Amino acid sequence: MNEIFTARGSVLIAGVTIDGSTVDIALDETGTIAAIGKDARKTIDADIVIDGSDRIAVPGLVNTHTHAAMSLLRGYADDMILQDWLSQKIWPLEAHLTGDDVYAGTRLACLEMIKSGTVAFNDMYFFMDRAAAAVDEMGMRATFAYGFIDLGMEEKREAEIKATETLIAHIKSLNNPRIQAAVGPHSVYTVSPEALSWCGDFAKEQNIGIHVHLSETEKEVVDCVAQFGKRPAVLLDEYGCLTPRTVAAHCCWLDEAECRLLGERGVTASHNPASNMKLAVNRAMPYHWLKQYGANIALGTDGCSSNNNLDLMEEMKFAALLQKFAWNSPTLLPANEALTMATAAGARALGTGPGTLTVGAPADIVLLDTRAVCNTPLFHADSNAVYACNGSAVMTVLCQGRILMHEREVPGEEEIVREAGDAALSLADRAEESS
Ligand SMILES: C[C@H]1O[C@@H](n2cnc3c(N)ncnc32)[C@H](O)[C@@H]1O
Ligand SMILES: [Zn+2]
């Protein structure tokens, strides 16, 4: 293994391009950006030097909505209606999941995210203690929510409450600044009002965030209005589930008043354009209203079963294109805003720092290849990053100053891929046998 992965200490990224100028970035031993500038190399006696020539530095990307271990379900069931897809294919398979599966799937997801420039993600799934172990080993940051689904059944509600409490106690006991917990009510169509109320109260009591699916389909809204007499965002708000630390995934069918509500509550809307198009939810998140009313707008991939990858570089392009197409406006969501969604807005959502390359910020840094075809010619770096490149232009990734990938090498890649492939086949076999 390249010794750059095991060395510890201060890091100098020498002669790298940021916003068109060539600078040095100096990182201290704690993984914080200590200096940026022409002569930053003079401020430290670096233990590790990374050559920044032919590289553009951008902040590490933040994936604000995923189900990481669903990497094992990539390509398992495609081209279906959301409700059928979940109830006929995904949930029956997930019933056979084990903690070992989640560990293997999350490692594969981390590998894929690192290889496409993501340093942090917001995860909602099961066996999250094992997911947290995988993330810690891979050196990334993540926020973990147990996917709370009670389907209105009291017995199930008690079990989900217990699972949520256990996970949060476990994550807090790790005392690892890269690993956080959130409460994860799946959605208004899978979680009873009593349970939503418990989730809102518990998140407040524990001083942590909430991770929820919101207004993904028209059916969700129509059913919610029929059952409760109000729209999904209003219902969530009534139970204390809309807070500045709430990440609401999808938000496709919000009306203008709900967008205002999200803005007022300081909620993060996580846009997941590839998943939305694949599942044909038939409306794009109203970016213009959310922006107008001041909601924090970030980006997510959703799980690998509805995307089918975790490449946030690609997702920036999907976001910019879908918004323009859906709202008939070529000026909507320009490249620089797509980058902000994938970086600063995501970092704000998860509380992982400013999500910018500034002194005092955590050293979550991605180096892109200026010699790649997608970066040639290089008129506008933001434009190329969003519209021309995908994750394969990412060469080096640092998280909290630790080098997770260098020159596209990630330690342990072969083993991670092999073990995840085996786990996925075995999971599908077990599901097949029992059906
Ligand atoms: C946490 C739970 O969320 C499910 N899940 C995965 N993708 C979606 C989606 N697009 N909409 C709703 N639920 C989803 C997972 O399959 C898991 O059951
Ligand atoms: Zn989802």
C-alpha cells in the first residue's frame, strides 16, 4: 500500500488551482485547513506533500440522502412504480438483510462515494451500528438514522422506538466527531402520527437531526390529505419534525405554502433528481420556491436501487438539467449553485463545517484532474465539474486531513468489491429460497 495512506501529520497540497489561481493549501495535524495562499508552504513543515499541479481543489461533496447498503441491491429491481417496487421487491429482500450484509454494502457504498468525491453522507437504513463501523474504517463522515417504519401497528412502533433509541445511544457512545446520529421516520405514509410525534420529541430531547422522505409522489400527498386533512409537510410540522436539523428527501410535490414552511423552519430539502426521474415521480422539486423562501437546498443520490450509483458529480448535472427542463427555464440552477448544493448546503445540513475551502474549515478536499478530457478546454471550472465531468475526474480525496484516495487508489478496493458482490448474491439467494 502507498505509504501516503498510513502516514499521519501535517499535509501540504502544493501548487493547486482554486478559482483559477495557483496556491498551496496547508493542513495541520488535526485535519484543519491552516493556510491557503501562494506561500502557504512556508507556514508548515509538512509531513506529507501532495503535488497539486494539474489539479483543481474543490470542497468534499456531501450526499444528503442515501441508503448506503442498498449498494447490494443495485440492479436488483428496476423500471417499476415506486409503491410496487418497494412492497413487491425491495422490502421482501430487505427482510433477509443481516448486519454483515449492511457492513459489506456500506463499505462498497463508501468506496463508490470516495471514488466520486463524496466525503460525507446522510444515511437511513437498518443495522446502522454496522454501517457506522464501515464508515469509520473508510475514514468518511456520516449521519445515521434507523429507518423507522411502523405502518400504524402499535407493536411495531414499540420495536422501532427501541431500535431508534439503541442506535442513538450506540452512536453517541462512539464519541467520534465523524459519526453522527439522527432520528429517521421513513415518511408520512409508513409512520403513524403517534410515532411521528415521538420522533419529533426524541430528536429535540437528544438534540439531533431528523431524516425523512417528504412528498416524493403525488399519491403520498393525495393519500395524506384524504387521511389527515392536511399536506405532508404540514403534518410533519405539527409533530415537531421540521427543524433546522431536518433533512427532507425529495420534496417533489410540495406546494408553495409548504416551501415557505420549510424556509421558515430552516429545513434542508435534499434534491434527488436521478431517483425521481427513474421512478417517474412526475414532478421536479420546486427549487425556485424553496430558494425564494430560504430553505437550505442540498443534493442526494438516494439508494443504489433507484439511481443506480452514488456519484454526486453526476447528480449535480441531473439536478441542473432536471430543474431547467421541468420548470422551462434555462437560467434556473446554474452550475455554481449546483456545486453549492453538493458542498456548502450539504455541509450545513449535516453540520460538518462550512463546506468551503477556507482557513479553519475541516480539510475535506477533493482534487479534480485538469488534464481529463472533461476538463479540456478549461474555460469555467464550475461548468466542467457540473456539466462535463463525472466522478472519474476525481483523483484525490481527503476527509479531516486524512487521505482516503490518492491518484484514484483506495486501499482495500479489491476486497471490498469482492465481499460486497458475494454478500449481494447470497442475500438474493436467501430471499429466493424463502419465496
Ligand atoms: C429506509 C427504507 O427506505 C427505503 N427506500 C429506498 N428508496 C426509497 C425511495 N425512493 N422512497 C421511499 N423509500 C425508499 C429502503 O428500501 C428502506 O426500506
Ligand atoms: Zn430514499
